[in-house]
Amino acid sequence: MGNVLLEALNVRVVGSGEKILVLAHGFGTDQSAWQRIFPLFTPYYRIILFDLVCAGSVNPDYFDFRRYTTLDAYVDDLLNILDALGVNRCAYVGHSFSAMVGILASIRRPELFSKLILIGASPRFLNDKDYHGGFDQGEIEKVFSAMEANYEAWVNGFAPLAVGADVPTVVREFSRTLFNMRPDISLFVCRTVFNSDLRGILGLVRVPCCIVQTAKDVSVPASVAEYLRNHLGGRTTIEILRTEGHLPHLSAPALLAPVLRRALSR
Amino acid sequence: MPTPVTAARQCLTEESARALDEAVAVARRRSHAQTTSLHAVSALLSIPSSTLRDACARARSIAYPSRLQFRALELSVGVSLDRLPSSKTVEDPPISNSLMAAIKRSQANQRRHPESYHLQQLHSNNNNINNATGCSQTAALLKVELKYFILSILDDPIVSRVFGEAGFRSCDIKLALVHPPVTHVSSRFSRTRCPPIFLCNLTDSVSGQVGFNFPFSCQEDGFDENCRRIGEVMVKKSGKSPLLVGVCAMEALRGFTESLTRGKSGFLDGDLAGLIVISIEKEVNEFVTEGNEEKLGLKMKEMKGILEKCTASVGGGGGGGGVVLNFGDLKGLFLEGVLSDSVSSLVLKLTGLMEVYRRKLWLIGAVETVEIYRKFSDKFPNIEIDWDLHLLPITSSKSSFDGAHSKSSLMKSFVPFGGFFPTPSDFRSPLSGRNQSITRCNLCNEKYEQEVAAILKVGSTVSVADQHSENLPSWLRMAAVDTSKGEDVAKTKDGETMLSAKVLGLQKKWDDICQRLHHMPAIYKLNLTPAGPQVPIVGAPQFATEKKQSSSEDPSINESRFPSQSPSTQIPRTSEAENTNFQSRLLVDVSSLAQQTDKVVRGFTHQPQQNLSGRNPSLFVPPVTTDLKLGTMYASTSQESNNLKSLDHKERLQRGSISAEFDANTKNTSYQFAQSSSCSGLATGEQFDQGDYKSIRKVLDEKVGWQDEAVNSVSQAVSQLRRSYGSCRGISCKGDIWLTFLGPDRVGKRRIASALAEVLFGSQEYLISVDLSSQDKGSQSNSIFECQELNGYDVKFRGKTVSDFIAAEVRKKPHSVIFLENVDEADYYVRHSLDQAIRTGKFPDSHGREIGINNMVLITTSTITKGNTTVFFEKKPMKFYEERILGAKSWQIQIVVGSISDDVSRSNVTGTRVTKIKEASASAFVNKRKLIDTVESSELEKTDTGERVCKASRSCLDLNLPVEDTDEDLKLGESDSESLSENSEGWLEEFLSQVDKKILFKPFDFDGLANKIVKEVSSQFQRTVGSEVPLEIDQEVMVQILAAAWLSERKGAVEDWLEKVLGRSFAEAQQKYHLTSQSVVQLVACEGVVVNEQAPELTGYLLFSLPALPRFIYNLTFLELKIAFKDWKGKMLLILCKLSWCDQLMNRP
């Protein structure tokens, strides 16, 4: 099972350091999203890169619509990867979707994680009574129907929005990986994400966390980072990047890298 | 009294209203006076991603193939609708009483189950579930959800009869409706490769027997995963009592307990089967809020009893059983945020229970946030151990499965043939067909229905009195009776099967015909829309299997089951008649498509005839032929896949042609190469073992004469390495040779690489060359180097990463030279791959798959040299340097004759010089007058002929260059100055330290060559024109000539050109136009006019349009050069005809 999984999810281990660093990409990208980040850490860490099962680079047959209905299945995948690789402690960098997965994984196996770095993380994307997640249910439904109607158009519209910063190559890159996803899978994952609500369980996290947030992010309002810090159970810090967009590791690797380095060294 | 449609719509949610509208449309189309439940069913079945259809698919019995059962369903619905009396068309047939009653019922149902209603509301209002209980009455007008709408319609007796006729039990369908549809949808996607790891999908067949206790409460969606995880916790030895944490925890808890009470514990292991859920939530609530202890006590007692029983049965050896005690929301224990003392007693009670019945008792509860739990555990610090709690994060609320619903419709947007795409249930209803966007038109439908009727007529054993009322129901009634009895089911079903197969065949036939004829534009239009690449992949195999099924199953069934049926030839006849009929109409109707269709239709009619004449007419002939027809229809008319394929194909062709072009190009060069150095190249092949070094050196020398030292060290390195590898052959040792070419002279490096490929592996085709810097840079248009650099990133890689591309190439050519230019600009993936390759001898692609690179020669190049010293010392004032030459454009070269009347200072200057005549050529076509001015003004310095002069000019000219050259420098600088460049240098150093051999290249001596060329040109010029006429050569021209000389494989190509082409043109110019010392002859590049784009219209000052030489020399052999020269002469004559007018202009004072 382990090897099959490692192969299916294109798990790669690079770098020569002692400590282990897991880089988990978010929705709409694949592990290539880290290509501007991970080389900076290879001398100091053994880096584990993998694709989420929903990524375009993974055989869509592996995506079991019955299984990946909640984030827990993704957590299973992550933990299985780490177990298969014999990891017993690691630092975890998760972007967006994977930040949620990381939170859940660290609740389930707190001893496994020495640190969580959550980039563009949000426990809940939908607004609630006294919570501002950034999206309204109606809005989201509109997005979903737009995705259904014409996925490519949606991708082309969404990508620049998500990237935020005006970096055409990054927009192209993100569009590529986003469009690589099979649209039904993409939509399904989207729904899973928007249905997920981690607010109640943040307190169960015991691992120290670092929340990395850009100054402006279409998906995650600034208040969310504060919410996370107040509710996460472990020692938590916030790092604000002076850039825009939901994908700082793509659009501003030079800014993100020192922040990561600092966060990891703490 | 029927209700107006608008009134009915008010009671429905948007989704349901849409379904109702569809139903109304069905009624209108059939000219029925009222919209009934039947219409609604028909509409519901036809909606894309129909919930009802999904439910049917899951509820159907496994005994029969789903397609056939659906076919039967469609038929019975259709027949029932046919039986309704039609009247004159009404705009919107009002809602019949029965349907309205159904809506009312569903409203009531929904009101009775406020949880579901509020769950739905929860998402729109962000209401908390906990405070939702009280306010259900406030909603005056409940909007009926689609699910409830369908459920109520299924209650309608006429509807259940229709379903019954098709072999469905409406209670099964209802059951399926309230269960998550995911189970079905996913089954299509979870293929063998990834077997469902968790078998938590609830099998409906089991629950069907339990009995249908409609209406269920909510929470049918999304409990699979949560339940599974709860189950996992409960199986554990310790910490087995799950406490669900999360905003959605209550929902999950409810879902879990409900599924347990319903007896669906598929998600629980065998040990846990037969658990009983006892919920004390209400009692606890009452106890906490009102202090009412009585009920709680009763409940506890009851539970104790059960527990006793369980333990007793365990003692008796019978496993299983146990109690799950659901204490509900932990918040319920709080009274106004405080835990009262009475709660402590309750907690203690539970703790006591846990102690006693630890093995048979599970507590379960939910809490919204951890904070609440913390408060609780502060009060009862040992609670986690006492209750054996395990905190289980619950992250997902319900309705994450809406995605599954919309799946098919989503796919549809990607599939040109929406209707044809096999929906989850893998069928298409004839009735629904009418409502779908692409379907049969009325005409075809009519025909189709006629044929169906004909088949049914034959199929029925009862004599036919009335086509409409008697014929069809008779069969259906029979089927219905048989099913209900449960006797002889197989036989009837098979009869049904056959009939349905026939019907299916007909339907497909007409669908196809109709689609071909009437929907062609739609097809094309749809093809233009961005269809995902997965379409053919998803669609095609489905079709294939379908075809196979139908062709393999049906005949056998027919043959085995119906040997004694009375023969009938009626079916083929009718269809024949129809077809011919149709055919003729076709020919009239659609001329362009007719031919195609004609063929198909003929194939259609032809086959049955043949079969009939060939065999005894028996019943199983028609079905067989139907299948054949189907086959042919599909083979020839599966247009969507074909079309898509052809698109795909075209793309591939394009790609192919590009690569072919590329190949041709390399071949071309290699051909040249072979010609010039054939003997040495071939001879060396044999001599390797002895004189490796010498032969390599010889070939390389011939190729790149100017890089003495580099050639020497390359050949040394290669021969040495080969020898050392050769000696340990057989043992698994490294056989790859890593070289790095540092420094300038790109062409030289490339040439050496390709020469190595030829020497070592026999052909230049074994050169895999990738410019690692080219990914970001668009290649400059019209550059000379463009022609040899067809390897633009896009063309070559097409979405592949560089390392994938390299890996693929290596796989193709396991013995080759890999030539990676500008390795310093490689991206991280390539770097990583290279790192690993150099260490392990295996090149990994981006997915980590490795490919051996033994026996390969890997050459990386970089313009960066260590310390940069060499570059700097070469960077003394140079007129022509590599970057500039690389920027050479392949423009046409012109000879322009001007006069030097005004400028006195100039008149005393004779000889040849190289200067910058930039604007002159640009404006040549624009304004004659201006030209003279600009020519004059742009001549900034003059020099004498000879070597001495050139030296001088070199230093002077530098002053001129900056304007243009800084740009270029900037451009080059840009690519280097990436944000992480400091990192890249470090990497490069490390990488280079591992390379077998580093070879330093000298810069190409462009200036020396330039001097030589200038000398050559001026001697040509003086020989033909005379020494008193000054000749000016544009720098741009010089750059071109230099580039050509640099690139040309053959020695002396430039000299040839100078003599044969340029010399003669000078001569002609002199002949036609007597040049004096008063005139200036200029050799300029015709900016913007690319070679090969012949520009005969150049008039005015333009005397000659020379075929631009660089590409000329680069691409052509000598023979071809001659021919081209002839060509050029013909054109030149044309141009010279216009000279008289020019003369006048020139002779102006």
C-alpha cells in the first residue's frame, strides 16, 4: 500500500538535511508550486514533496468520489505517506487546503509534527454569525455553477484573482495546474473545502503554528489569521507578507523563503 | 379544480420549480389539458443529472441489465402518457389536483422534519443548528425541496404503477432517494486500480428488506465518511467513546445514530455489529433544565437491562451486541453556561456505567467547539479516562455531495454530445430525449415512435385491436403481473429484454440519424468550445463497452430463449420502408450530408435484406441485424468521438509536422556535415579503439577549427573517459561522460557537441539539445539563429517540463549526446535532475522516474566562467562580439548607390569602411529625398582601407554602438538577474565540481574575421568598380556576414559568396550605372525585409536586392548556391530596368 501510494501521489524526497520538512500544496496547484521554494531548503532539510490526490498530476482514477468527501481522507493520505517514509517527526508547510489538512493531521498525530506553517489558511471559508470567512453561501453557489458551466473560463478568471500580484508567469502557471485538474474533481474538492469547518477543533491543535498571510488575499480575509491565532491550541505566530495574492510561494518566493526559514528555526 | 402553474411554483424551491416547469412543458407538448404526476415523472427522468434517475439506478434490482430496465420504464411512462386524453394546446397546462396534492404532501412532510429544512436554511442564514428547533412554524410558506417533491410524487398511485410496470418498486426508489447518491456515482470512478478501501457504502438491498419507513429525517448526505471514522474510533481498545468535535459535529452524530437505528452498520466491524443506540439526549436536557430526573432514570434502567443481556450473551459465547449511549450535545449539560451540581451526579452515573460495562458500552456525544469541552473537562478532570473518550474532529457538514449530483451535468458541459454521454445510469430515455438540448427532432421522433410501435405490435402475443390502448399495455401488463407474482420472472424479463433491445436499437438508430441530419451545426459549434482533453478518454471506452455489450449479449439471449417464437418478417420490412422513405427525403433535404448519411442508411437497409434472403425468416434474425446495424451506425457515426479525435489528431499532426520540420532541419545540416566531412566521419567509426583521440580530434578540428585548445581537451577527455570505462565494461560502473563547456562561442560549442554525436554515435541525430534558458525568452523574430533553433520551448515541450522532455528523449535515444545549453539558467527541477543524474547515473524526470544515462555524453554549457577572468580580459574593446552576432537578423542585403555631392570632407575619402547606416535602409521605401539626408547625416566617421584602418575603426566605432548595444546587454542581464541568482551560482559551482571535465572556450574572433571579410569585399569592389569609389558597409550587414561565417559548416562558404554573389553584383552595378568617385556605394541591410520573403517591389534607390547570405550559406550546399544565384540574377535584371529613373535622381547636382 505504501509504495503504491507514494507512486500514485508522486512523492519525492529531496535534500540532504537531518530534519524533515513536508511541503504540501494547495487546491489548484501541484508540487511544482514549491519549485521556487524548496531548493532553498534542500541543504538543511530532507524535503518531502507530494501531490494531493486531487491534483492534476495524479491519475484521476485514484480520486475516489466516495472516499474524498471530507478532509479526513486527505489527512489519511498525508499520514500514510509519512508512515510509509518512516517519518517520525517533521515540520509541515501547508498551503490553503493543505493547511487545513495539516491542522487535522496534527490533531490526530501531534507527536509527528514539530511545527505547522500555514500559508493562506482558513478554518472556514463561509461567513457565519460572528465569523467572517470571506464567502457567502450564495456567492459560492455562483462560483460552483460558473465552474460547472465553463471550467476553462472560470479558471482563466479565477487564476489572476487568486494570484493577486501582477505576475503573468505565475498566473499562467497557476492556470495550468488548475486547468490540469479534472473539472468534476475540482468542483468536488471545492465543495469539500467549502463544506469543511475547522473552527470547533482548532483548540485541539497542540503543535506550534506559524500563520503566513499576505497583505491581501481574495480567499482569506485578514481577520481569519487573527481568528486562527486566537483559537489554535498551540503557540502561534502570524507573519504578514508584504505582497498580495493567495499564492505567495508562487508569486513571491523571495519574500516567503526568509519567513519560512525564520519560522522553521524557531 | 386544477391549479395554475404560477400558484404551484410558489410552493417550490427553485430546483423543484424547474422540474415542474419541465413537467408543464411535457404536458404542453403532448397537448394534455393538465400537468399530472406522470408528466412530472417524465420530466424528472429527463433532467440532466436527474435525482430520480439516480435513485432509480440504485434502487433497481440487480437481476436485469439497468439499461433495459430503464428502457422499460421509459416505455411505460410513455405509454401511460399516451393514454391520457389530449385536447387543444393550452399555453401552460395547469397543475392537476393529484400533483397539487403531492406538492401539499411534500410540504407537510418537510414541516414535520424541521431538521432537514433547517439544515438547508443553515447554509443560507448561517443559523446555528441548536437554536433552530423552535422556529419551524414561523415559515409560513414552505418551499418544497426537490427531494421531497419527488418523494411525494412517487406516492401517487399512478406513478407507482408505472414504476411497477418497469420492475421498480417505488419504495425502493424512495429509499434510494433519501440515501446519498455518492455510492453510485463513485462506482464509476473508483476503478479496479484503487479499490474502495473502506466499505462503508450502504447497500440498499439490505435496507430494502428492512422496510420502508418513510419519511426519513434528514442527514442523508455526507455521513459515510464521518460514520466510518466514528466506527474506527469505536473499534479501538481504549479511547473508544467518540466525542465528536466541530461545528458540524451534531449533524454527524445524528447521522450516525440514525444509520445505526436503521440497522445500517456496514461501517462498523463485525465485532460491533448489532449495536443498539440509546439516546438520552432529550432526557438529559429535561433533567438539566427542569430537574426532571424521572425519565432519565427510566431510560438508564432500560439501558442497564439491555446491557445485562448483552454481557450475558457474551458469556454464552454469542458475540456482538452492545449499547451506544448517545448523550447528545455536551452543551446540553450546561445551564446558562454553567455546569450545575446535578450534572455531576449524572456524569458520575455514566462513569459508573462505563466502569461496569466497559466492554459493551460506548458513550457518544458531540460538542461544537473544543472550548466547551475544555470547560467540561475542567470540572471533571478525569472525564477523558472515565468515559474512555476520544475527541474526534468533525470537519464536514452535509451536502458536500451536491457535487456528485451535478456531476453529470458538469461533464456534459465538456462533452459535445451532452445527450450521448453516458450519464451515471448509462441510459437515455426516449421521453427525456425530447427535453434535452440535443435530441431527435420531431420528425425523427415520429418515425422512431412508429417503429417502436411496430416492434411492440409484433412482440405482443395478444392480437391487436387498438394500437393505442390495447397493444402496448398488454405486454406491459403481462410483465407487471409476472413481476408481482415473482414466477417465471426470468422468462418475461427476457422477453422484455429482447423487446427493449430492439427498441433500444431503433432509438439509437433514429438518434443517430437525427443527430447526423439535424444537429450537424450544433456538433460543430460544440466542438469549438473548449472541450477538455479527457472527453475522448472518458467517452470512447464507454462507447466501446456499450457496443460490445449489446453485440455480445443480445444475440445469445435471443437465440437461447426464443427458439419457438413465430417467425416474423414484419420488423425489418417496416424499418426498411421507413429507411428508404427517409432516405429519399434526406436526399432532398440536406444535400451535403446526404451522401454520408445515404451510405449509412443504405448499409442499414441492405443488411436486413441480405439476412432475410440468406436465412429462413425467423424472429432472431431481426435482433441480430439490429445489432449489426447498431455496430455500423456506431462505427460510422460516432461522430463526437471522431470529431474530437480528429481535432486531437490534427493537433498531433501539427506537432508531428513541427518535429518533422525540426528533424528535416537537423538532417539538412547533418547532410551538409556529411558532405563536407564524410570520409573522416565514416572512417573514424572503425578506428575508435585505437586512435580514438586522434580521430575525434580530427573531426572536431574540421568542424571548429578556431577552438584549438577546446577541441584538444574535449577529444582528450572523451577518449580517456571512454578508455577507462571500456576497461571496466561488464562491471556495473559509470559509463556516462560529463563535460562542461564554459565561456563564449555558442556556435562552437554546439558544433562540437553535434560533431561528437556524429563521431561517437554515428549521426548528428543523436544529439539531444535543449537550451535551458529558452524557457522564458521568446526567440527573437527573424533572427538568423532562429532557423536552427526550432527548439522554442513551446514547440518542443508542449507542457512538458524540461526534465520530462529530456527523459523522454533519452528513452528514445539511449545512446546519444545530451547538450544542455545555459545550464546556469536551469530551473530547479532540471537542476535537481542533473544533480541526481551526475551522482547516480540515472536521470529522474519530474515524477521521480529514473532513466539510466550510461553510455551517454552529457554536455552542459554556460557562458559563465569561473572567476569571470577570461571573459573580462577578452572584453577589451571589440567591435563584434558574440551577443551582437547572435542578434543578427536575416534581412536582405541591398546595394545602395548614393552621391556625396554636398559633403566636401567626404569627397577625399576612398576605400571601404564599415559604418552604421541604420535609418537609411529603414526609410528606403518611404521617402527618397529623406534617404539622402539621412545617409549623409548618419555617416559619422570615416576610415581608410586596410588593416590599420580597421583597427582604428574598432575603437572609434565603439562610440557608436552603445545605443543599440545597451539594449542587448540589458536583455541578457535580465535573464541572469533572477531573484534567486545567488543560489543558482552556488549550485552551478557545486554541479560543475562534479563534472568529468571542464573545457574553456575562447571567444570567436569576430573582429579578425571581420577584417578579413572587409578586405575581401574591398578587393572585390576595387576589382570591379575601382578604387576611387567609396564603399560603405552597414554594420548590420557585417554582423550578418559574420554570423553566416560563424554558422556555416563549410569552410570558404563566405568567400564563395563574396566572390560569386557580391562581386558580380558589384560588377553589374558598375556596368549599368557608371559609378564615379562622386557616388557612394553602400551595402545595407534591408530592415524588416526578411530573406525568403522576396521583395521585388523595392524601387527607388534600391539597385540590388541580394539574397541575404547568412541563411543562404547556412542552408544551401554549393550547388544550390549556384542555382540560387541564377535566380537572383533574373530578379536583379528586373530591378535594373527601373534604373533609368534612378539615374536621373542620382545625377542631380
